[in-house]
Amino acid sequence: MTGPTTLLFDLDGTLTDNYAGIAASIGHALSRLGAAVPGETTLRGCVGPPLRESFGRLLVTADPARIELAIALYRERYSSIGWRENLVYEGIDRALEELGSRGARMFICTAKPLPFARRIVENFGLDRHFEDIYGAELDGRRDDKSQLLAHLLAREGIAPADAVMIGDRAGDVNAARANGVAAVGVLWGYGSREELVSADRIVESPGDLVATLDGLADPAAGDGAARHSSA
């Protein structure tokens, strides 16, 4: 295939829409702690970033014990119900089929804890597209996307110049930048165009993803205006 030969995909907001399960499970945890449950705008901002970071912000606390209690309460609901409140974005499976048929190596790189990520990916049959799944540990290790991406590159022996990170949030773009990897921002998830402005490309729909990735091989796309335009 043209373009980068190794594709690193975020999960929530990029491959699947897990907003309903995440939002309801956050609400469950906050209610059990006697804290106010915020509105949809705030909850949508919690899809993508590490959960500990989100609970610290929602509870206005840096107390590790309180944050870990919130995580435990969140998982009470998420592990049994929330992970199923999920769907694959229309067009994703078709795009992955085409990219895989063209010889791309593909991995998932998500801040979601690995056991939940594997459960979701296998539930939808998406695992057939990927060599492996990389996620955070349940205790919070590698929930920093930059560290997780560095770990993935090192473990798989992938040269940064051969890879592209594909995700919907600034954390995906920042992780790519920190590791010398190209970045493609997607607008069907939870990040805005403004949030993704430093990506090499911004793509509006899964149907445009293959052409966008091919476009990364075009030297004429290196100027800022081309880099930040949508496919």
C-alpha cells in the first residue's frame, strides 16, 4: 500500500462509539459518591482521556484514594453492562478490510484498560483485522497515550517513520508527535476540528480513511494548508 505501512488505531471514538456505556458508568460512580452528575457536554469530554484524569477533574480532587474508589465504582457497572453499550461506526469494518487486504500492519493503541479493550474488539469481531491490542493496565500503568505508543513501537520493532496514529482526540495527536509518528485525526468521534488541528490530516468519515492514509505518501501534502484540510 502507499502511505505508512503500520496503522495504529485508537478505540473509543475511532473504531467504536462507547459513549452510552462510559457516560452511564461515570454517572453510576458519581452518584454512589454523592457527587453531581454533569451534563452531556462534560461527559462527552470524558471519552478518550484516561479515566483517572477525568475523575480527578469531575470530583475536583487529586486524592488518589478517592479517585481509585471512583474507578472501582465505575467498573462495577462498566464490567457487567457498560462495555456492551457500544457500536462500531458505520464504514469502519469496510475500511479495515481494505487496509488489511493492501498489506498494512494494524494495531489498536487505546488508553482503555486492556481487558475491556480486548473484550470489546473480540465482541464485534474486529480482532481479525489487528495483529495485537495495546491498552492501559487496570492499575493505571501506560494510561498515558505517549508512553503506551512508545511501548508499542519498541515491542513491535516499528520505526516511527513507518507508522501513523489514527484517533479522535488531542491525546492521540500529541502521543504521535511525542514519538515521531504521523497523526490522522477523525471527526466522527469526540474531538473537534480545533482539537485536532496539529494532525497531519483530518478526515471526516470512515469512507474517506483509505484515501486519506494514501495521501500521506504525497510529498505535496507536506505544507500546512494541505496537512490540516479534511479528506
